[in-house]
Amino acid sequence: MSGYIQGENRHQATLFPERLDDFVAEDNPVRVIDVFVDELDVSGLGFKEPSEMGRPGYDPRTMLKIYIYGYLNRVQSSRRLEREAQRNLELMWLTGRLAPDFKTIADFRKDNAEAIRLVSREFVMLCRKVKLFTEHLVAIDGSKFKAVNNRDKNFTREKMKRRLAEVEASIERYLGRLEEADRDEAAKASTERLEKKVGALREEMSRLKKLEIQMLESPDEQLSLTDPDSRSMNCRGSGIVGYNVQTAVETKTHLIVAHEVTNVGSDRRQLAKMADEARTAMGVDSVSVVADRGYYCSEELLKCERAQITVYIPKPLSSRHRANGLYPREVFRYVREDDEYECPAGKRLTRRTRTLQNGLILHRYWSIQCGECALKPRCTTGPERRVSRWEHEDVLEAAQVRLDKRPEVIRVRRATVEHPFGTLKAWMGATHFLTKTLRKVSAEMSLHVLAYNMKRAIQILGVRPLLAAVRA
């Protein structure tokens, strides 16, 4: 048919270029992978040494190139990487036409989890070398990623209690139907079927009781059968069995300067650790970080203050007094020179006791004139309104003053740190993680972060300048 572009006859002889290098353009990102891995000192990263017995193993550089190429192109499965190594020209060029089987590829990721994490850190060092971290402001956030563990195979106290109640109710229901069937001599077949169901439910009850013992023996009273390290976590109002991935993202380039995979669902104890890792990765003495109110923790803010880390973080709106329609603590003004609080009625609350609560030293302030105050119904339901002050409360007050002066950094956080999470989850697909246990999942996440940072660096600098920087 005329008028259309015609393809070549597949039976016609074709003279391909003699060199594989002719298929890979000079500005192809695969060249960045090749040069970056070749310049690594893999001997100092802790890769597993090949066995002296039997057939020689593959060079760690070759396996790294396969994985980085795969994650850069959204091919994370070892079986899919095996197929790509046999048919993909870029991957053939990258590995010198070596094509390991899927088991070898999977074992490399499994056996070299910590070394892979260090490789990801090496690329961050490269980004620091080319001066991509100039803002000295990082946004910290966490996001929940699904593990290879079905929700039905994860047990908490409440889940176990509910499941046992459901099985017990089913047993009672079938036993009732069994009694009715026993009165009817014509229903013998039905009786046998009901007895089998009751027997199966009793076996399930016995299995659940054994699992309950294992669950109660674990430190956090949780049990996951498929991936033992995964945990049930709250995620946008619903539950998810997975991991909490923490990232620190540079606000100008959106590069991930530090990351951590944890199976703790809360972010409250992650701020100081992530901020310190970000500062170390950026190679600076001090750094500013911004986080959401889920990270607000007095001890964490104190650690950051002592480590010369400037924190911008909003205070949680969780006052029980405000919820009850009473004056919140914020309306009580602290008079530093007198070490007293001034209430909305203009009266002074003096310091009277010192106590230890949840590991924090608190000072208690109250006034003996509350009973005579006209504002008392709006202030407290007790004999007097008491205000507690932490011994390092000035750290929290300084953080609030800082945020009041620069409220725009909260919008910067949202526009910065949410972007990498959205990108990574889109790359990973609906299943998120493919491996099990915290150690292997951390290696998998490091490969995702390395691929993300490499793609960002290529987009910012270009392939040729980045190649020059790696070789320098």
C-alpha cells in the first residue's frame, strides 16, 4: 500500500556496526552508570568475596551495573533483569555481553546489602563534590511502603482478639446447626460436613493460640508471618503492613541526601538522626531542616540544638484544654526575669514544684488566687490552673519564634520532600518492595535512591558534565 513509511524486509541481510559501542550514544545515561561504577573502590565497600572453589564469580562492578541500570529503568525483578541482559543492547554494552542468571542476580542484592547502601552514599558524595548542595536546607519526611506481607498474615493484639472472636463465633454457629442436624436422621450427610467444618475451625483456633504466644513474646507485640520485620502501620487513616522510609531531601535540587528504612510506624524519634545524617552527607558543620508536626518531640529538638542543627517545625495542635473549650497553654505568657507565668486575667503563676515525667524534668506553676477569678470557668475545671514547663523549654520557644519569622519554609517542605516519594512509588509499582526482612529491604531502597539521585543529577547537569565530574 503506497503513502506509508515502509519497513525493511526481515529476510534481507543487514550489516550491523562492528562495535557494540556504536549503538550507545555519547550522551546516553548508561555511560554515567559505567564510569561511576568503574571509578568505585569496591574493595573498600565490603562486597562479598567470591569463593575460591568452583567456577569464578562475577565482578561486583558487573552486578552493580546490572542493578543500577535496572532500577534506573524501572526493572527491579531479578528474572526480568536476566531477560534484559540477554536482549537489551544497552545492558549488553554495559556488561560486556555477560548475562548472569536470575539466582545470581538476586543473591548479589541479598548478600551485599550494606555494600549497596555505601554505593548509594558514594553517589551523594559525588553530588557534594560537584557542589550540588548549596542551599544547606533539607526537608525531612517519612512515608509508608508496602512489604511482602499480606495484612491477613500480620497480627497485633486487636487483630488477634478479633480473629479469635470470629473463629469462636463460627464454631458456636456450626455447633448449633449440628445439634439441629442430629435431630433429623435424614440429614446424615449434612452432619458429617458440619463436623468437618467444626474440626477445621478448632484447628484454626489452636493455630491462632500458638501464634498469639509468639506475638506476645515479641517486643512490640506484633507478628508478621511472611516478612518477620514488617509491621502494621497507620497510613492515611487505614492500615498498611510495611516499612517507614525516612528521607532528607535538599530543597534546591530535590536530591535525597540521606535515607533510612525503619519498621517503626511513628516519626517522632527520627528527626535528630536524619538531620545528623543529612549534615554528614552534605559535609557541613551546620544545617537547617524542616519537618512536619509528626516529628515534634522535645528531646529530638534538644539534640538538634546541641548539634548545631536549625529546625523549622510546627507544634502539634493537640491541647486537651483547647479541645474542652478552655484556654490553651499558649495564652499563658512566660515572664523570664521573674520565672513566672502570666495568665489571661493578668495574675502571676509562680513555680512551686519540680517533677520527673516521662524522663523529662518539669517545673509546675500555679496561683492560689484561681478560686476568686472570674475567668476560672474558661480556664480550668480543677481548683487551680497548673502550667508545666520543661527545663529546656527555651529550645522549644526558640523553634517557634524561628518558624513564625519564616512560615514559608513549611510550604517549601511540602513541595520538596513529597516529590521524591511520589516518584519512587510510581517506579516501584503497586507491590512496592520485592524483598523480605529489614536488611534486604534497606538494600532495595538504597538502589531506588541511587537511581533517583542519578537521574536527578543527569537532569540538572547533563550526561557529559557529570561524566567529567566522575572522572575528575
